[in-house]
Amino acid sequence: MDTAAYDGLATPVLWADSNNVVRGCNAAFAGWLGSSARRLLELPLSALDAEDGRLAQVLARQGERNDSVRVRRARLRAPSGTERFADLLLTRERDGAVLLEAHPTDEFPGEDPATALPAALSAALRGLAHELRNPLAALKGAAQLLGRRVEGEQSLELVALIGSEVDRLSALLDRLITPTPAQPLRPTNIHAVLERVRQLAEAEAGWAVRIERDYDPSLPEFAADPDRLTQALWNLLRNALQSGAGTVSLRTRAERNVLIGEHGHRLALRVEITDDGRGVPDDLAERIFLPLVSGRAQGSGLGLPLAQQVAREHGGSLGYRSRPGHTVFTLLLPAHEAMEAADDSN
């Protein structure tokens, strides 16, 4: 098992061999559990279980290689006797080794730690933002000069698209460098957002991918941050392009009386992005929404966690189902403002 990638993560991670004996952990795990990494070495995983064999039972039932199991609200105990609560993700690797990811539940009240971006990752993004500001300014200037020289409606549209995307990315960088309160949500047309994302996809993929649209024209405007939604949907669509898809479908529908998390909504918007690409690898199926997890060697592993974060900012959810040749990512967004307007008119 290659463990070097976990050393710098803020997410606590521990790994054990095929006999469930601890072979190492990252600094985040040792610090969270209140123990040195050296004291954890050579311990059986059962020694960390503070729940009378619950962890051992889960490992015994798991059995299959490349299988992942979630354990909600597990209680772990350090050799010193310190106890911590966490949601665990246990993954059995091909060689039988075990990877244990801990998402603390007693240190993140009011949020889901499994999908929150680690503090170290946020700091890295802020550093990257500083490095990208000058190239973006150069792109903006080049687009303005190009706009004065090109002719034709399609060429001018592409130049305008470059300029608007540079502006959006610059605003995102400003938010990373100097965190500000979330922008007020405003009436948003989901199809306008999807059309902008479609333009980006066609500019990147050209004619290599066919993009189909199946929109419900009756969908109302709803309260949202269109720039954040553009980022989320672009991440999803770009993943589809990079999966080897030949056809991608963008579909919208209304959902009534739907449950998102623990909250019921009278009306929600369903956005589906379907592709016929390779699909999500089985060994990543339970972890694709975790930061830095990617099925591609060149992938950053940030697109899906950020898309899920945007969904949650809007009170929505992001899920998927996948098999080779058919992958569907589904974004559900409550339409609070649309419902209030409809109620007022009745």
C-alpha cells in the first residue's frame, strides 16, 4: 500500500496489514487520537476498539478485497485510554491491507466532516490562488485585445466566454485569499447556468463529445449563487468529458415533496448529468467525494468535493450511480423562493 499520499492530509488515516495489525498512520490520526504514531504500531485494530468488539465484527464481515464499509459514530480508544468518536470508512485493499479513515464527530458540531475540506487543503488553495492571479490578469487582457480583432458572432461569443470565465475565476480566487461571508442568493435560472457550462464543455471538447439537452421549460427561477453552481456543474461535466464519454446528457426535472437529508421540500430541482464513459472505479466508489481522491493519475481529487460542498451550501444534495457505460450524477436543489412566490400568487 502506498501511504505517502496520506502523510500531509488533515483527515486522520491509519493503515493495517492483512492480519489487521497497525502498520502506520498519518500525523493527523495520531494527533486526533492523542497518541504517538510509534505507540500505535504493531497493535491489532481490535485494541483501538472501545465498543466491545464492534470494529472486529465489521472487519470479519467485510472480507472481500476492494470493499469499503462505513461505521457510524464509532468509539476508538488510544493506548493512553483517551477516547474519541468518529465516522469510519474501512477499505480492504487488493493485497488484504486495511485503510481506515476517521471523520471525527465530536469535533465538528453542526456539519458533516466527511465532506468538509480539511484546513490544510484550504491553506494550500489560498497559496495557489496568489500564484494564479497574474496569469488570469494576462488572459483577461489578451481576451480584450482579441475581441477587437475577431469578427463573426461565434468568435465574439467565444471571446466573451473567455472574459466571463476569467472574471468568475478571479472572484473565486479573491474569495480564497480573503474569505468573505457567503454571497446573498438571488433568483437564478438553472438552464442559463447549464447553457454556460455547456459552452465551456464545447469549447474544451469540440466535436469529440456530443452534448444532449433534455430541459423542463416549466422550471421556475430559484434562490441560488449562479457562479458557485456554474463551478459545481462544470466540475461534474468536465469529469464526464475526461471519462472517455462520447455522449453527455444534461437533464432537468421538477421534484415535489422530496426529502433532502432530514428536511422535506415541497419543490426541488433535479439536475442530472449522464455520460457513457468508463464509470467510477469500484475501489473509489465509497470515497469519490473525499478531497484528493481521484481515479485519474493527473486528477486533483478536488472537483467532486467542491461540487458537493456547493450543493450543501444551497441546502441540496449530490449523489451518483455508476457502471461502465452509464454514469449519472444527480444534483437536487430546493426551490424555496419559487415556492414562496407561487404561494403568494394563490
